[in-house]
Amino acid sequence: MKPILHPSLVNDPLGDPGLFVQFLYEKRAFLFDLGDLSPLTNADLLKVSHVFVSHTHIDHFIGFDRFLRIVFGREKTITLYGPENFIANVEGKLAGFTWNLVDRYDESITLEVVEVHPDRLRKATFRAIEKFQRKDEREEPWDGGLLLDEPVLSVSAEILEHRVPCLGFAIKEKFHVNINKDQLTAMHLEPGEWLNRFKQNIYEGAPDDFLVQVPMGGNGSQETKEFTLGTLKEKLVSITPGQKIAYITDTVYTPENIPRIVNLVREADLLFCESPFTADEEDRAQDRRHLTTHQAGLLAKEAGVKQLKTFHYSKRHSHQTERLVREAQETFQSK
């Protein structure tokens, strides 16, 4: 199975937190946190359709300006999610610039900003063509869990504690469509863009009698043949569980947070979890409202995740990053 979600930390584990998730076969990506974005190219940032910000401490939000600079002037809508006061935080960033020439642009960026509260989602729209004035304010009930629900995937969140509300996230592919390449060859069908459309039909729940146009002949031939979706599914497709990736940063190991984290990241294929402090620094971690290596390992183990990758190391441990990795993995893999 080739996963469709390809995650990578934006910076090394000593740098600003951030996770970049690219989509296979699509010019699309999700971005978790907006810290130092310098390792990402302009082309990377232009793929981003949704941004998920854990909280707006400077190391998680300083990159907003660069992100806006790159996407400005594009005819697209980008959705940003964040915790309580996030709309005001985005509005304050936008208010720091002068927008008197935006009407000269033929294309205009729109920011849909979603603020996550325990019982509701507050939303507001900022359009470049309107000088980024706050518009279309509204609220929707929210009982926790899903923030984004698409045919292919969903994104869930939990409100955690870091002396301010801080969001943890999990992205889940609903199921994975696997194409049998040997059977594709046996049917004399060529791979191509039609396979992506075919998979999208499956994700969107199209009926089995839906007709799929399949190119035939190769070498630029315009010839096509119709197959029913059900026929192609039966001959070409196997369905397997989807991939799950979780992202936890800037929170503390408390009786309130532990079940929230475990439930959010449960059975993730890959958990990105902060561990700024060593196992023997529990008091310091508690005071700073962060996790130790041991605590990160405990959370991953209790949640039954398949792989743990730690990050957001304290710079005071820059000389012993191998220890931070080892302590977390020893706890995670212990019996």
C-alpha cells in the first residue's frame, strides 16, 4: 500500500514545531502550526489548503506573515483553525499591514478562520479584496472531535492545556483504495489520471452503475471505453484501513489531558509528539506545561500507536538529542 499522506517535520526537532503533510498525486498539503517556515519552498506553501494552529505562541505562529506573503494574490480560499482568541490573533496580524492597493489585484486570497471552543466553532472571513476586514461572523455547535470531514479524510482535534488552550490534531484517511497492477495489465488498461478520478468516485460513494470513461490504446489516443464502477471495483480494487497521523505539542501530563490525548491519537500509524525535557525533569516539565520523553512514550504506548516520532526538544538539550530519542523509545517499546 502506498500511503496518500506524506508527513514531515518542517524543522529539525530543536527548531520551531510544525508538520507539513503532502497528498500523493495531488498538488495539495496541510500545514500544522506556523512557526519558522523557511525550510518550506514557495511551491510547498502554495499547495496548502488548510492550516491547523495549536496555539499562537511565537514559535507556532511567527510564520503567518511569510505564509500570507506567498499565497497573497492567488484566487483561492485557505481555511485556518486555531484555539480560543484565534480570530483576533489573525485579525491583529492582518491589521499590521497597509492594504490600500488590494483593489488593483485581479485575484484575491480569502481566509476562512475557525476558532475552536469546547462547545462551538466561531468562524469569520477575511478577504483581501475587502482589505481583510472581519466579515461573515457566525457560530456552529461543536461537541468535540471532527473539525474537517471530506470524502477521503477527516481531521479531529482536542483542546489541551498549556496555560492557554492548545489544540492537538489527528488526520485520518477514511480507507485506502489499492489498485491491483497485475489485473490492470491483464485488462489491457493503462495507468493515468483516470485512476485518480476512479478512486475519487469510490471515496465519494458513487453507485456501482456509475459509468467510468477509461482511455484505451495509449500513445495519446483519444479512444475511451466505458466500464461500470462496480465492474472496475470488483476486478481492480482492494480496500484497506486508512492511514492515521497525529500531532501533539505544547501540553502537560495531567489527569485531564492524558485521556484527551490518548483518545485523539489512538492507534495512529504515526504520532508526532513533543518531548522537550528528559525523563528526570518532570517538575520542570510540569512548571513549563510541557511533556518529558518518558511521558511522550507513555502516551504513545497507552494509545497503541504504531510509530512515535518526538520533536520540539529544549535547546538546553541540544548536546544530547540522542538521549531524548532513546528515553522516549524505551518507554514506548517497553512491555
